[in-house]
Amino acid sequence: MRTDSSPGTLPAREHLPAGDAGTPVLDVVIPVYNEEKDLQPCVLRLHEHLKRTFPYAFRITVADNASTDTTPQVAARLEAEIPEVRSFRLEQKGRGRALRTVWSASDAPILAYMDVDLSTDLNALLPLVAPLISGHSDLAIGSRLARSSRVVRGAKREFISRTYNLILRGSLQARFSDAQCGFKAIRRDVAQILLPLIEDTGWFFDTEMLVLAERAGLRIHEVPVDWVDDPDSTVHIVKTATDDLKGVVRVGKALASGSLPLDRLARPFGDDPRDRDIKDVPKGLARQLVGFCVVGGMSTLFYLLLYSAFRGFADSQIANALALLVSAVANTAANRRLTFGVRGKGGAVRHQAQGLVVFGIGLALTSGSLAALNAATSDPGHSTELAVLIAANLAATVLRFLLFRAWVFPDQRDEPAASTVVASHTPSSPTYQAYTTGQYTNASYNNSQYSNTSYGNSPYPTDQFRAGDVADRTWGDPTMRLQPVRPHDSQDPRNPR
């Protein structure tokens, strides 16, 4: 049942119905590479746990990353012996590639994965997926760094894990506590939009997914876990750490340049109370005001430094004009990105032109103040000039914020979108369907690659993609525009509501 009807770019999250026991609600993926020894005990233990504790139908998918030992034979034997087990083989290595491929092909509305060593206690599995089933959250992660987690591991791994977490917080402003615990879940409708944006195919896949999800405004639920280090782990710590740091730099550059279309994913569901129209409460005013003040303070300091430098070879009016011009360009660029959340190059020139108009108003105020000061005294001191300029800039700042908010960067969330992306959920099925209209309706995909990964004759349709397309991120347009869809819209014949 919907608990909110506020508009958004996708329908509001819903609690999955407790029906159709034969349809898998949860698909747990186990990515493996040369795990012939640990695979069978892992699958048997996980299967027994889910049979005993999980109230919905489930599936376990073994994703083999080009193993060279007998892992494929073990996976095939488990698939033949246990109805809930499926196996899938990729001819290329990479945990991220395996997860993206299998998750993209799955028809289950809740997608999860865990490491084959089962270092994380399975009692955390139901708390992990419950917020996704209920519709409360979009992603869920197990955290070894939460206060109530119980973790047994060596000092070396503990140091590396906490250092990596500090790097993410300092460089990418990440707020989640543990990026690389091999115990995560995501809603399928969210994955279909988020996965095409992720470039990494290895161990950094988790971190990139979480950073992009957090920046897009998705809700990430964290579950404290009991975790015991596997002394026989085949993970190469130094190589993994190096690749992760390269990934941090790449994602940081992409976020700084605005090349990721995260503004089109912001508020992806229509149940965010911040999107509600409430009388006399401007949307985003408090956050924008704080950001504007921070940028304004730094711009004022930058302006004063420039003015002092230019004053050494020019009179006060010329120094003021030059300093204000340079700082105005920097101020507009900073406010565009940090205060009003506009990313990408689209409209940047127009915004700078409008910012220069605002600059002209500020120049008139500050120049007028200097003219009045020079009229009042023939030889004002430098400190007096700075005091007058500070007062004039305060007045110009208030006017600049109002003009930026109302004219330069107005709220554009109601602009028409180029295409519509709809995630529908029919009451009779816990399976989510994703489809597009417009330029994407003629896209065709070859399903023959998945003939060895049959998920059964499920009556619920799902989008299928070739493994190569999914791994290479060519099966969808990551820059698709999202159009608001309200609960009462009924244009789609597949949605009976």
C-alpha cells in the first residue's frame, strides 16, 4: 500500500506483496573465482538458512568469473540438485562485471550478493533485505565498522579498512561506514537505473555504486554484522587497494567535472517529503542559503586578496572592478555546482552571462560606496576602504542570492523530459518491470546468451540483456531523462492502477 502520493520521477516505493510463493522475491548472487573447495559448503549453508528463516521465495545464483578449476562443474551439480540454485558463467574476470551482468538479467525485485567465504553471519541477511522489501530503503549494506558490529580480524586488515573509509569520507564526502563488506542488497528497479552509470568491473564496483547512490539521493540502510576474517582469502590486498585508490580518483574527477548525470537521478522516487508543496516553505531554501553563505564567505576573502593585489598598481576603482570580475566568475561557478546543484556543461555560458549581470549590480553598489567614500575624504586609508567594501559586499550578497535563486538558477524540476522511465509494480506480482518510451522502445536485445542461466518459466516478464552488453554498459542510456509519474497516471496499459 502506498503511504505517500507526492509526485516524483518514479512511483513511490511499495511493500512487496506476500503472495505467489513460486516467484523469487530475493536473488542472492555469489560471485566466485576458483572456489571449488568453498562453493558447495557455502551454497548448502545459505540454502538451508533461507529455507528455514526467509518468508519469501528465493533464488541463489552462482556467478562464475572465468574460473580455471572445477568450480563450473561444482556449480552445475548444485544447480541440478537444488531447485532454488542457478549457475551462470562469465568468460571474463571481475566481481563487479559478474554482479552487474546477473543483477541486470534477474527478475527478482530484491537483488543481493555475498562473498563465498560467508565471513558475514547469515543472521544479518533478513535485516539486510527487510527495508528493501518494505519499501523503506533503496540499498542496504552490511557494516563491519558500526558500533554494534562484532568483528574478528587482524590489525592489518582493520587498519586498511578504516583508512580506506577515511579516504572515502575525505575525498568523496561519503557518509556510509563500510564500502567493501561483501554483503549488500539493492532493489531491482533502482539497479536498472543505477548500474549503467557504474564503470568499474572489479572490487571498486561496490564503492562506486554506493557513492553514486548517495549522491543521487537514494536511501542506504546499514546493518551491523558479525564478521570473522577468512585467513585463506584469495584477495590481493595491495593490488585491490591500488585499484580502489585509482577508482576514487576517477569518480572524484567525474563528480567534480559534473560529467555524471546524477541531477537526473535525484529524488528518483515520489515519496520524499522534501518534494511536497507546503505553503510558505520554499523548497531547498535552508540548504541553498547555507551553501551560498559558505561560497560567499570564500568569494569575499578571494575578492579582498585580489583587490589588495591589484591595488598595488591601479587605483581603487580599477582594482575593485578587476577583483570583482574575477571573483564573480568563480562565485557563479561555485554556486552553480555547490549551492544550486547544477552539474554538467549545459547552460554554463548562459549562467555565467547572467552572473555577470548580477556582477554589474554588485559593481555599481561597491563602486558607488567607494565614490561616496572618496567624496567624503580626499585620502581614505586602506583599512577604511576595505571596511566600506565589506559593508557594500554584504548588501550585494543578499541581492545576489535572491537573483541567483529566482533568475539564474530557478527550480527546473518541472521541465518536460525527453523520455519517460517507468518502474511499475502490479499487485499480483512481486516482480518489477522496467521499460521506456520514446527513443528507447525500439531497442532489442539478444537473450540467447542466457540460455544456460534459465530462471525457470516465470510468468513475470523481465528485461534481458546480452552479457557483453551489460558488462560494456551498452544496454541502456545512462543519461536518460526522468519524467515525473504520479500514482494516478494510467497511460500505461500494463499498470492496472
